[in-house]
Amino acid sequence: LSKIEIDAYVSEYDISSVQVGQKVEITSDGIENKVYTGTVIKIEPQASVQQTISGSETVVPVVISMDNPDENVKPGFSFDLEIVVKDMSDVDYIPISSLKKNDDGSFYVFTLDEDDKLVKTPVEIGGYSDINAEVISGLTAEQRIVEAPTDEMEEGKSISEYKEEITINTSEEESSLMQGAMPGMSSGNMGNMGGGQPTMRMMPGM
């Protein structure tokens, strides 16, 4: 058992981010406090339909080669796999809740000018997780953004009109444009943006 290969199934929505050679973190509920590593060695050319609790899902089979199997790993075990699709160790990012989408599919956020009025600001987004999105361009650390804008917010309106719905946080440690390693990186569809109760955080330097 010095060579272990794991069969895995990746959603059709995520498979475009997966490539041969990518690193994989491997864990199992049956093996506590142990993280194995592996590499994607094969992506099957044909998708298949897999039955789930909620219905059916189209998936693409992939094969993972485990780098460091030990005596705890047994054929037939189930594993949880996290495929590293992009290195997000040194990026600028914002809460994904701050993003709104234009009709053409591009993104924007609401920033505040010196008079605390809303400004519709285009942003270019790179990778993203369930809670954060990488900012490639469009924002600087001196700007303030509304973290979760509502559909009622309009450019040019004063933020004071929405004051009762907004919580202000001036902590640099929880600033809206964050720098460093972006946690929870994954692939998949961005989905619908906007909605929810708005909160606002001060950008560093304000």
C-alpha cells in the first residue's frame, strides 16, 4: 500500500478550475488530527450524473495520488479533499457581501466620498471564497466601502439616510480591504450579489 490513488468527483461548475498537477489536502473522519497531501494526476474526459440527497448532480471524475500514505490509510476509506486551485497567500480582498453586479456581469461596490455620499465604484475581481473576494483593481486602502449594500441604496445619496441600518467599524484589523492570505479559497459560481442588512467598515488610513 505504498501507492494510493483516490477517485474523486468534482462538480461541473468547479471542474474548469481544476488542473493536473494541482496540490490537494486530504483528511478523513476516521483518521483524526492527520492531514495528508496529494496531487491531481488525471481528469477524466467524460462527465457523469451522480445521485445526491437533493437530487442529481453532474460531476467529472478525477484521480488524486496520495503523497504520504501510512498504515492508517485503508482501501475503501472515504476522504475529504481540498484542491488548491490558486495561491491566495498575498492578496487584497473584501467581503463578498459588498459586491453588486451590473447588467453586463461586471462588479461594483459602494464607496463613500469626503461628504459621506455613496459612489458607485467599479472593481475587478479575481479569486473568491464563500465570504471574501480578491480585489485586482478599483479600490485602495484609503477608501471606505459599504460591506453589505441594500437594493435601496443609490449613488449620490448620503449614507446618513441609511444610518439606522449601518454599523460602523473603524478597526484596521477588520478593515474592508484586507491584505494577506485570503481564507477559505475555493472555486465555483459567484452567484447573485447584493441584498441583506448593510454594515460599513472603515478602510485603513481613514
